[in-house]
Amino acid sequence: MKRSILYLLVVLCCGNSFFLTSCKPHDEIPALLERPKNMGPDDEKATITETYTKAKAALAKNPDDMQQYVNLASAYIAEGRVTGNNSYYSNAAVKMLDKVTSSNTGNKDILFQALSLKSAVLLNMHQFKDALAAAQQGVSMNTFNSGIYGALVDANVEMGNYDEAVKDCDKMISIRPDLRSYSRASYLRQIYGQNAGAIEAMNMAVQAGVPGMESTEWARTNLGDLYLNMGNADSASIIYRSSLVYRPDYPFAIIGMARVAKARKDYKGAIEYAKKAIQLRSEVAFVSLLADLYELDGDAAKAKDTRNDVVNLLEQGQKDEPKDALVKHNVSRELGTAYMYAGQLDKALQYANTDLAMRPDNIDANELAAWIYYLKGDYANAKVHADKMLATKTQNGNYLYIAGLIYANSGDTAKGNDLMRQGITVNPFVDQLIINQSKSKTPVALAK
């Protein structure tokens, strides 16, 4: 089992690098790497390749054409989004963008484009504070561009500045109501506990997109996630299957089907979906879900091996990042989560606290810390972070259930049971692993 997971996660040849690896091209302009098969439609690939080829040819004639460096960065970002090879393409993009920002170009429009794209890259690499700074610099140059407000929304959300994110999103929608702005409105509504409104906004995002394009199918699968998180597995399944019609082998739709099967307690079916998604794109979240599914299916050995592989590969990825990398992937949250599921709670807390130090008001960062403290039996600290986790009145079933467990073990049994019941009401498919762990940790009756 271990060898197969390692093979799926780390394909070391340059043309097929997916995860935690990077390849250093020798050319001044980083190459577009060969794509694995079945990864995106041909016309989408052709558009990215054409942008790259034209920009490279133009620079051969005029190395001082700053617009072409921006165009190259756009191609790298698009290719990284499709393939998941974030380390390679993010550094390639930043290399091009730094040529613009460090130049003496008097063209403010080109400089603005570079800052906008750089904020997007920094967000992708989880360098949230730097992303916010780049976006703020960009909006100081142009207050009429919706894209830069999108970067501000994302950065402020990650930093836990939710009220600021709402203002930025309102401005973004007023400038350009489209897939990008509607999807951000959906996420903010979800954060503030407006689940029905989140579904409405994400449906508008899907309708505003072109079926089959990666951005549209990303929005569609997120719509499926919203339905599933409200306990509507049937609607979620229909949405994921529709996405696979428009974009066959889309890994996020396939992993959505794995989650539907998990909710229905068809663990063997879910495992097959998860394996297929991993073969297409080796996301940490996909492999972590596979480990959960092995555990729920009763195969503790495979679950343990898979979780240890995730920890080892995340750690190794950090060590293998080039010392001269222009931007490094911050995986503190991923490592905290991986160590938590591997049962190494002290290590998990170390990384969770690193994440919290950067964004102390982020509800997701506080959820991870709260759950780790709970598993360690430190209910006082768990409650501190549970309070912050609930600050936006989120209606996330898992979060409500976790908060209920923490309150119950902190001495407030009535509020704890009430929160657990709320969690089950919001989502009857509260993660079974949370419930399993709660049985061994809390003496109170479960809400389910």
C-alpha cells in the first residue's frame, strides 16, 4: 500500500510533476511542462500554449517588452491551476512578474497587472500576508478593476478580516458581476452562516461561466459541496455528475462523488472514486480523504500507512524546496492536519499555532486548533478557539458539532448538546470520524 500511495503522490519526472516537487528549467523563460493525459480539454491547453508561445517569440525580438512577461505569468498561473503543479508554475510566474515590478517601466497599467497576478500567486502559495500587501498596492493604483478586489477579498478572508472582505466583495460585484465575484459572495455568505444565500450566489456563478471551462466546473463542484454540506446528497451527486459531463475526468467532481459515497456510508465505492481522483491529481486533501475512507471501512493499517505517507511527503516537500525559490508554499495548516490525523498531536499543535500566528482571527485556523486541543484533552484552550471558530455564526455542521463536544467537556453540557443538535440539523452527514472520536472522549449523550 505504501509504495502505491507514494507513487501516486510523487511522480518525479519533470513532465509529470504534480505535488511537492519542482523542476528547474535551464532557460531564462521557464518551460511549459508536458501535461499528463486526460487533464483538461485540448482547446484550453491550446489557448495557454498559444499565449506562452507568442509571448516568448515577442521577447526574443524585444526583451524589454514588459507586457509579455505579464502574459507569460498568466499562462503559468492558468497551467498551474489545471495541473496542480503549484510550486513550479508559481515560481515561474513570480520570476516573470518580478521582471516587471523591478523594472523602470513607466507603464502603470502593466505594473498594475503584475501586482494583480502576483497577489494571486501568493494566495495560491498560502503566503496570505504578502498577498494582501500586493493587492493593497494594486488597488491603490486602480480602484476600478474587479480582479484586484477579488484578490483583496481572498486575502482578507484568509487573514480573518471578514468585514473588510465583504466590503471588497461588494465593490467587486458593483464593478463586474461575473463568476469570480458571485463565487466570492457565495463563500462569504457561507462564512456568515447564510447557507441558502451561498447556494444562490454559487448557482449564479455557474450560470455566468462557460460550461466545461475549469473555472466554471470549479464553481459547479463548489455548488455541489454546498448542497452536500447541507445534507442534500442527491442534489450534490447530480451536480458532480453534470460537471463530469461538461469536463470528463475533472478530479474535483470525482472527489465530490467520493464524498457523496462517504455520506451514504458506501465506503468501498468512495475509495474507488478517491483513488481515481488521486491518479488524475494528487491533492493532499484527496489523499487525506482516502485515509479517512480506509479507516471508516475498517482497514486501520492502510489508513495509518496513507496518513504517514502524507506527513512524510509534506515534510520532504518542505525540505526539497529550492533555497533560491522566489516563493515557497506555506503548508502549516496541511501539516497540522496531517499530524493530527496521524495521531501526533504535539506536532500537529505546533503547526496549527504557526498558522494561527499568521491569521489569528481566521475561523478555519481556529477550528483546527480547537479540535487538536480537544483531542489532547485540553478543553479550556479548545473552548477559546471554538469561540473564535463560531465568531461569524457559521452554519457548518462539522464546526457546530465540534464546538458542541468542546462545550460539553468544558462543563456546559446544555449548550454542548444544543450545538451538536444544530450541527446534525444543518448537516445530517456530520463527519463520521468526528462522531467516532467523540464517543471515546465525551461522557454526554450524542445528538445523533
